[in-house]
Amino acid sequence: MNVTDFKNQLESRIHRDEFTAYKDINPLVIKALIDTEDKRFYEHGALDIIGVIRAAITNYMAGSTLEGGSTISQQVVKNVFLSNERTFTRKIEELFLAVQLERTYTKDEILEMYLNTIYFGHGTYGIKEASQTYFNKTPDTLNLAQCAMLAGLPQAPSAYDPIDNPEEGFKRMVLVLTLMSAAGDCTAAEAAVAPTMLWDK
């Protein structure tokens, strides 16, 4: 599949007229997402070998699946093109499509696509709908805690839904804030006080 065909197929499956532009999303959402989902997003291609190895070791040591090795690009093509079926063939197809995605779009465009198509739980798809549903805000007006909460949802949207499962959602938000602090995207003091502001208007 050439770049033009790939782009045409992808664009036919998304609804750009409903997108929130990258520039209109609080940068803290993007930082929180990368710190949580794909720390080396700007450094690797479609596949993050280091991330896959790290996840495999973590999961082996824990005796269960705690981390996934999928990159944000792999998650985008899975959401847009594929089912949730877990087979070797589907993973190969996912990787092939992720390579095409990285060849066709910039990293920022991929992040914009991810944030506008991912499921955030509570019946919401995309950052605009999630921001409105959970906090009655637009994506550019979210505070640090709200950014962390939303960035933590895609891994397990129902389990971390702050409305239906507030305790688990709160724990997930605190973990994301801890990861952000460790990455230098907020201070330890900001991470500590942020949870008190989760439901601020």
C-alpha cells in the first residue's frame, strides 16, 4: 500500500470535522499521555524495541500483564483499522500499518489523531467529548489533575472512570502525576497538590 492509498483509507475512517486541533489541547495532556503510554514516543519509530523488552521483563517479574509494549502509533492504527483480536497475524498487521502511519504523518499529527479517536470511557471518544463529559471544560482549559486523569483513562477506560469508579480513577490519576513528576513535566509539589483540584471548574 503506497502512502497516498494509506492516507486515503485512514482519512475515510476518521471524522476530522469533529477533531480538536493539536494547538487547542492543553500541552499537559500530551505530556501526561507520553509519560504514561509511550515515554520514548519522539525517539522511536513504529515499534519501540526497548519498550517491548521492558514490558516483557516487568510482566515476567510480576507474573501478570502490567505493561503493554504497544506504541502510540500502534494504538492509533488498532483503533482506526483493526479489531481487539489478539493474534500474531493481527499484531504483524498492526505493526505494518503503524510503519505506514509514521511515514505519512508527523509525530504531532499522530498524537492529535490519537487524542481525537481514543476511547476515554463513560461513552466518550476523543479529548473534546471526554473533557466536556467529565469536567464540563474544553481541552485547552483543563488543569493538571484533569490532564492526568484523562491521560490515564485509555489503558482501562471503564476501570478508571472517575465517575463510575472514583477510587480506582483517583489512584490512576496519582500514578500519572507521579510519572509526570519523574519525567520533569511537573514538580513534585505540583503533583502533590494537583489531586485536590480535580473537580475545579
